[in-house]
Amino acid sequence: MNQASDNRGRVTLRGIRKSFGSFEALKGVDLDIEAVEFFALLGPSGSGKTTTLRVLAGLETPDEGVMTLDDADVTYAQPGERDVAMVFQNYALYPHMTLEANIGFPLKMDGVPKDQIPGLVREAAAKVKIDHLLHRRPGQLSGGQQQRCALARAIVRQPRLFLLDEPLSNLDAQLRLETRVELKKLQRSLDVTTVYVTHDQEEAMTIADRMAVFLDGNIAQVGTPEEVFNTPRNVDVAAFIGSPPMNILKGHLDGTKVSIGDYAFNLPAAVARSPGEVVVGIRPSHIAIAQEGLPASLYLSENLGESMLLNFDVGDQLVKVRLPEVCRFADNETVRLKFDPGHVHLFDPQSGTRID
């Protein structure tokens, strides 16, 4: 078995393509994952994130491209030859076995001496706080306990690559919040490279060291959660990241002056670009209601308890505004929206790429 302290688990993907019939799931993925990094693959359904995870696991063979693990080419290596462990979305526990037998099964398959297995199983179970349940079977457990069993079975071998396929999706909201904190702590204690697939932005933002945003079979951006949130590379990432995501509007740029319809404001600095059309992005929390600004008619208000999310009609576009306090507005009430110039993002209307 590999010791976690070896700091192994560096992954490189180059030009990975994968099709299923006429559907091109991956369109040339390039990715570098560092040793002991907690790396999230984030994207909507069908974007390619789970296919990428299965390529990492050896469960799918790419049509083109190369995968290396610690500088060794493992593109065509079988799953058992890669020293990786995977937790599936449905946990994939053996229902007729006790938890002890489920967790110990990988060790048995690896030929670990029988007298060593019980101690290793108890150690792994203790790390996920189910060592008192080892005599039970999966059917006698809650969803959260089954998930912990699946985690223990994955970490008992001390793999060099730990793969998680939406492991929290079957848990209720409160348990998801608790478990994602524990997952991060577990990964830190194990010092193991972890790749985590999710469609939940909040999950990715809170637990990942870095993340890759998948859109339509491509990686749209790689970076820390802060980098992806604060400086989205293109309109597609801007419109996907955030809850709710960034507002995207048509505008015009001339030096420091940005115009949206009859509303104009000045940026903190001029943009080295000829006057012309631009796409303006701004997050809901960076818009205020003011005496002067962009005319908007209230379409729907959402009381979130500690804050308010307001949906406005602005011409033929919907603009969302998040207010830090709960306020009352009448339906169809007309107000003025003022943008914070320091938090405005600009994108090229043709390519969609960011304008710095």
C-alpha cells in the first residue's frame, strides 16, 4: 500500500477526447492536478465532469489523449493497476455484508494478510466516525452512515488518488452541510489527492483548493474558487458561477464610460479598447436601489430570511438584485438600479472572452 505521506497523486490529462456514439462527451480536455490537492470538477449535467472522473479511475478509456499519474502513463491501465479509490454516487455497498466486511473487501482483494485487516478497518471506520457500527449491514443504516461506510472503504487502502462522484447528492440539506466540512477535514488528515465531482457550486467553492468549470465537454476555466468567482474567463463561466449567477447585459464602452440604454457610469480606469458594444456583467450583490440609475420594474421578490432577492424586468432582460436586508416592494413597482463600477465585468460580444 502507498503511504499518504509520500505526497503522491499528481495527475496530468492532455488532449482527452471521449465520445459515446455521436455524443462527444469530452472535446480535448487538458488538466493538471497537484499532489494532495482537493480539486473539484464542477459543471451542469452532461458537461463532461463525471466522464473525466471515470477516465481518471480507468473505468472509461479515452478515444484520444494521454493520462499520467505521477509521471507514469496510465492511459490504458486497468482500474486495479492505478492505486485509486472511488466513492460512487449510490455508494455501491454490498448489502449482504456487514460494514466491517464492506470496508475490508478492498484489502482482501489486495492480498493484505488476514490478521492485519481488522485493525486497518477499525482505523478507517474511526476516521469517519462509524467504528461503533461495524457489525451492521448497509440496510440497517441511514443514508449518511452508508456514505461514511463508502468513504471508509475508499480510504482503507490509502490510495494515491481519491475520487468522489457527487458523494453528498443523496443526503438532506443539513447533512450535506455537515458532511462537506468533515470531508475537507478528512482529506487534510489523509494528505491524499482528491478529485471531487459536483454540480453544486457552493460545495465546490467551499471545499476545493482549485476547481475546473466544465461546460459542454470542455474546461471553460481552472483556478481557485476565488479566481473563478471574481475573474470569470468568459461570459459562459460568469453566467454559470454564483447563486444566483452574474447578471449579463448588453452595453456600450467608450474609454471609462459604460452605457446600458440611457444609464451611464464611469469605470475606475479606462479600458484599452476602441469604443463599441460590450457585454456587461455584474453580480446581484453589487447592485443597489438608488435615486438615479437604470429603470427597472419589479417582477418578483424572494424573501431569503437574512436577505432579499429581487427580480426586475429591464427592457427585455431579467436582472437580479440581492439586498442585505428584507425590504417590501409592490409588484411592478418601478425603481432605479445603480451598479458598483468597481465590480463591473466586461466581455467581448463576439468571442465572449473577458476584457481586462
